Amino acid sequence: MTAYVQHKGPTGPSSAQTRGLSSRIWGRLPIKNWSVGLGGGRFFFDDFMNHPAHISAQTIGNYASYISTGVTLKQAAGEATGAIEVAGNDADNDEGSIISGGGAGGMVALDATGAGRVAFECRFKKASIANNALGFFVGLSEEGSQGDNAMADNTGVIADKDFIGFHVLADDGDSLDFTWRKSGETVQVHADIATMAADTYMKMGFLYDPAHPADKRIKIFVDNGVEESVYVTQTQLEAATFPDDEELCLFLATKQMAGTDAVLAQMDWWALGVED
């Protein structure tokens, strides 16, 4: 696995630069040291260069998955740099989800008053942005989040779990939301933070840093590391609705919402950095 932090040149990011990690998120994190067990942190990056196929609900390649009958979650053809693809979701409420740690082990616990930074980013696209086509969630969620109805039928509402990440609902297929919840509490949403385009990769990420101002404790980034104008504040971190200090894993869930045509979704890579 190889990860590169991409930096802007004098004329802006090149097409090659836009594929990698965003410097606004990762540029000040010592991820090279973290990736080899040095520097007081942990870094995980998967670009799905050699990912095994999931053709049923199973645990394979250190990931656990849940997929409806006929749905596949496997390496995408024609992606020289690696990607996983959800395909075959050609029936109403077909779904496919994948989670790290075999569905049983956490990767991070985001401490609302902790000193360690936490960063997440992925590069994702879906073939259709039509309403009632494909909803998805990608980010961090509690272990065991993969499963039947990880997202609710017909709406795409996320199941009652601990989570934080990016979400598209059924009735607004091009509108990207940022959302979080502590299980049993009311879901919190920054709605419509960005607009997706059909069959076009978008990078989505966030950075928790206790050195950020209290009203910008978690910064949200999309596209090529563009900082959004909404944040998760320290007050929101300390509210009962935030999954404070809960074990979370990397999680992707997709759900076909209507119709009989498959709606492909592809993830190029995802990354997680945790400062101890």
C-alpha cells in the first residue's frame, strides 16, 4: 500500500495530484512515521489494488461485508490504480456494505476532549445521482454495522449505530451531507455540504484537531481538500449525540432505492490517521 500527500503547485493541483491524499487534511500529520509504528500514531491506507471478491455476506481480506443476493463487491475492471466496486444492485433495496476489522474490531475512538488528532478521507463515486437511485454512507461506524438494512429501505436512513461520516439519502441523490450520531440519540446533520456529479470521483474527508478553534474542532473537506464552511464544534462534540470515545471502524454502505437498473458505486481508496 502506498499513500501520497498531494500539494498544490503554483498553478493549482494537476489531474494526477487530485487523486491522492489532500494536503489540507494530511500535510501536517507524520503519516510516514505512523505507518511504520513510529511517532505516536497509527495510519491505515487501502487503495484496493488486490482486493478479494465478496460474492456473499462474508469476512475476507480482513473486511466483513453484507450484500444482497446477486450483488457483488469486488475489484473494479479498468481501474489501473485499484478500486472496489458495488455492482449487480439491480433490484429495489439491493444493498452492499463493507467494514474493516472483520466487523468485530475497532480502529479508532474519537475522544471529544482528547489531545490526539484523527483524520479520515476517501475517494468515491457513483454512476447515478438521480433521486431514488443509490444512497450511501462512508466514514466511521461501530463494529458490526454491516448487515441487512444498514441503511433503511426506500429512504437510506442509517441504522441506529455510532457513526460519523458522509451520507446521501434516497430523495436527494446528488446532495452530500455530513452526519454523526451516538447510538440511541438523534442523528445530527450538516446538510447539502457539496453536490456530487454522476460517475465522477469526489474526495471526502474530515480532520479532528484539538488545536482547531472551538467552533471548528472538526473541519470537513471535499473535492480536492476544499474546506467547507460548516464544522463540528466542541459543544457538539461534548453533546450526548456525538459518539464520544466509542470504537469505530472504516465503513461503506450502499443501497439501491428504486428501479431495476444497477447503479454502480466505486471507492478508489480510503485512509485513517490516529494520533495516540
